Amino acid sequence: MKELVEYIVKALVDTPDEVNVAQTEGESVTILEIRVAQDDIGKVIGREGRIANAIRTITKAAAAKNKRRVTVEILTQGEEARKPKTEGG
Amino acid sequence: MKSVKMKGKNVDEAVDSALKVLGLTTEQVDVKVINEGKSGMLGMFGGEEAEVEVMEKLSREDLVKTFLADILDKMGYVAMVKVLGNEGDRILLEVKGEDIARIIGKDGATLDALQTLVGTMASRTVKERVRVSIDAEGYRQRRKSAIERLAQETINDVERLGIEKMLPPMSPADRRTVHMLLQNHPKLGSFSVGERANRRVVITLAEKVPKDAKKK
């Protein structure tokens, strides 16, 4: 899955060397965190999220083959993934 | 794809000898400079040779075919991609294989996503707009016929009852099919309402189509 997303994103951005994809496997969910250079984030999201949605659709289809769900997050280099809110934090 | 690495006194000479080896012209290749080279003292001592990698440019057809085939392969699907030809400025691709139903997806969603990505990837690579149309086992044509049938039933209702009717939310391609069908209708017209995933076509009397309505 990581390889698939990396392949697509590297062809979309100006700085492929700064593309980084992290894959985390949960019980039934695969989490993919795509990190790209600051200037490239718009290129991966696209107008009205068109490209990001296409990437989600493709990963969903690929994951469905193994009956898994998938979430895709697009971030810039160094940006922390959104953590679920914890009480008193 | 043909490619060769070559050294020379400077970048230009390295490129020239690479072109000779490949039998191609400057317009047919991409050049990547590995080492710019340094001229040494009196052009003799301590110099460093320039090194370049010269790659044959893929045709747009081969480029989009490679992108699509690689994506399907990485998705874990067994499929074959064929270039069918061109329609205006669009490159037509066809997918065949075992997992066709999944490659098409619900209402063609996966096929549409593949089309968006392959088109954008190719456009960014050649730095010019590249349009692709991806079909799988004749899905697009079947879909077009099904949408036309649905639209025709609605047209009949609107004609008979003189009321306005709204179709379910549809993709841009499906909405285009409906608008095309109504384009030359003597009495009825169409326009779209709603945003993004909820955008749908309204079929009504031609005089009731808002003047500023966008067809898309």
C-alpha cells in the first residue's frame, strides 16, 4: 500500500525526494500518512480535494481486496498527525 | 525506454556522444547531469570529466499506459492496459483482466479516480495538460446507454406532465451525457444544481432553464 501511494504522490509533486509515506497497521484499519514538501501539499490535495479523494478511492479499492479499511492523511514535512482529543490534555 | 550514461570533457560533449549511441536527437531525450565536470589547469591536470544520463522521452501514450499499469499492479490487481488511440486531445486506455468489477468500482468510482490520477500524473510529468479516458470491458459505453435510458424516461415524464424533474446525483461524465441528450430537444432543457457529490441534473421546459445556469 505504501509503495502504491509513494508511486502516485512522487509523480504529482515537484520535489519527489521529500515524499515520505508511513504505514501503520491497526486491527482492521491501515493508516497511511503522506508527508510532502510545504510547496507540494496543494498538488497532492488538488482543487476541492479532487486528487486527495482520488488517492483515497484507490487505496480503499486496494485495501478492500484484503477486507481492510484505510485512512489517508496528507501532511507537510515535520507536521504532526492529528491526534484524537484526550481529556485534560 | 532507452537510456545511457556517458562521460565527456564537458556536459555538451557527453550529451553529444550519448545521442550518437542512442541514435536520437536532442528533442527526443531528457538529460540528467550527474557531474558537471571541472576543467583542470590548462585543460590538462586535475580536471574532472562531465557525466550525463540521457533518456529517451516516452510518448504520452506510453507514459499514461505505464502509469496506469504500474498503479494497477501495485494495487494487487491482475490486469492488462492497452492504448486504444486518441479522441481529440484525449488518450483512450482500456483495462482488461481478472478484477474488472473492483477496478471499475461502485458507479465507476475507482475508474474515475484512476483517470484523475493518471491524467494529473502525466500532466505534471510533461508539464502540459494530458487528458485520458480509461475504460474497462466497455463499462463507459454501457454506463452511457444506461444513463441515456434513465434520462429518456425522465424526459417522457416531463413532456407528459409538464413538471420539472430532478435526476439523482451523478458524476460530471454522467451529467454531460444527460445534457448532450437534451441539447437538441425542441421543448425541454437541462441544468445542474448542487455541489460536488450532490450535483444533479434538472430536466424542465426549455423556457424555465435559468439564463445563467451552468450546464456542467
